[in-house]
Amino acid sequence: MDILIFLLILLVLVLVHEFGHFFSAKKFGIRVDEFGFGFPPKLFGFKRGETHYSFNLLPLGGFVKIYGENPNDENTFGLDAGRSLVNKPRYKQAMVLFAGVLANFLLAWLLFSIGFMSGFPTSVGSEIKGYALSDVNLVVVSVESKSPAEMGGLKSGDKIISIKSGKDFTSYVSPDTIKSFVLNSKGKEIEIGYMRGKEEEKFIKLTPDITSGEPIIGISMDQIGVAKLPFFTALKEGMRLNLYMVKGTVLGLYTLATEGIHGKNSLTSITGPVGMVGIVGDAYELGFVYLMSFAALISVNLAVINFLPFPALDGGRLLFLLIEKIKGSRISPTVANATNMIGFGVLILLMLVVTYHDVVKLF
């Protein structure tokens, strides 16, 4: 089930990205030869106008074939060269290339906004002025690997309902309450009551780890409630959150790159498709709004990554246009196509390495 949900999310996000290219190309009178749902082998298709719409076996997104996106003699000088992407003014080429990034950005804004209208999980203290949070709970935000909490079965998203240490018990939980109980346990067993999704309250017993000097159970917590906003406020806050996520993604990629250059990081810290399946499963258990938020976050990541000035990505093609503008002439099609092919190969290799590390983490 988790895999199917992940594939559906990926299919929608990639198709939205490709539709951005498709729509803008059509608007500028550029010939679009094919719009594919999924990747070959082909199952079936139909032709409407000049465009063939294909439905393919592998549900990993989709693709659009725009005439002239990979320059050659035919689409540069042939009979239909006037409708080729490569022969359009550079600003139109740039808009077609940027349209995919913009589509993913707008989709993320829409999903975040719908989340706020439906009821968005928000940390206490971060609520929108004038709008009180409802259904406030103490929620486990993260669980350290191999910690007492993980060994006991606690997961991110669990709501802590109560805690008991010896004869002391309370159902009035807060981060400070939990910390106090853990510290006062002096390394002895404690009992935590929690709820996961719509399940009934469960109880686990665990013994805090005292190897670091003071007792810890290995979780971070936050008091989280639901923020439900009216339409226009939701749109405003959805955009604010969207821009915040874009900034966070850019800073995260910058940190990853700089630390990688200095040997302080590795690809093991990156989560690929296999790892995302598990995250989708956790989000699905927490509720539809969490799942929609996760999809929005992935859409933001797709937008930012595709905008990077790397060959084969939209950002790389935009960089080529900028170079052509500066030098006043076209880059050789042979050089451009070869560079994009090499870049695509590097991206595939990177994906394989990340997927390998994802699989290793499962064992």
C-alpha cells in the first residue's frame, strides 16, 4: 500500500512538472510530439492534433517530447523548424524550461493552502495571530536510532498521553513534564502511554539510557495543534510556508554540497525513493493532511533540484541559454547534447548509489 501511494504521489508531481513544459510550449506555438504518462514500455495511446498521448507501463512519472529540445539538423533547419524550441526567441525557450519548476512550486502552494483550510498541524507558539489551535497534543517529532524509545516502539507522530515513573503518574504531559520524569527516574523503568493515529491508547515500558551522564529516552517532542484557516488567509500562509520550504531546501542542498566538498558528509544522509516509501507510510498513518504536506514538500524539492544549473536538468538548459546570450551565438548542438547526456548519466548513477544506501539501511 505504501509503495502504491508513493508511486501515485510521484506520478502526480512529475506529470504536473511536465505539464508545465507542455502547456507553455503549446502557448508559444512550439510543436509537442508526445506527452507520456509513465515510462515505456508503452501500453496504449492516442493522437489528438499533432500530439501523441501515451500510457506506459512504469508509473514513475511522465515525460514530454518537445520538438527541438535536443537540437539537430532536422529541427534546426528542416521544414518545421519554425515551430522548433531551438529556433524560438531565447526568452520563450527560458519560459518553457522554467515552466516545469513553476508548476511544481504552484502545486506545493496549492497543497499547503488546502492543508491550512482543512486543518494544518502547527506547533504551539507558531500559530497564526488571531487563530487559536485546536486538538493540541504532545507529539513525538523524532526518535533517535537504537535509543530506548525506538527499542520500545515509539515512532515520529505518536501522541504522548501519560507517563508513569514508580508511584508518580500524570496525564498532564508537556515536554518539561516528560523531561522531569525521565531525569527523576534515575535510569529506572518508566511507562509511557501514547496513541498512534486513530488507534486506542497503548502503553510501553522502557528504561532510560544513562551512558551519557543523565537519563535519556531518545526523543524530541513538541506540542502540536491544528490550525484551520479561512480561504484567503490559508492562501497567504500557504505561500509563506512554501517560500520557507524553498529557502530551507536551498540551504540544505548548499550545506550538503559544502560539507561533501570538505569530506564532512556522505550520500548516506540522503533519502532516496526506497527511503521515501517508509516516510509515505508514516505520513499516511498520521492522516491525509500529513500525506498532502509530504507531497507538497517533495514538489518543492523537485522544483529546487530541477532549477540547479546542472546538465540535463532544467537549470542546466537555462544556463546554456544564458551562455548563448552572453557569447552571442548558439552552443554547438553536439556539445550541448553530449553534455546533457553525461549529466543524465551522472544523475542516474547518483540515484543508484542513494537507492543502495536506502536498501542497506533496511537491514
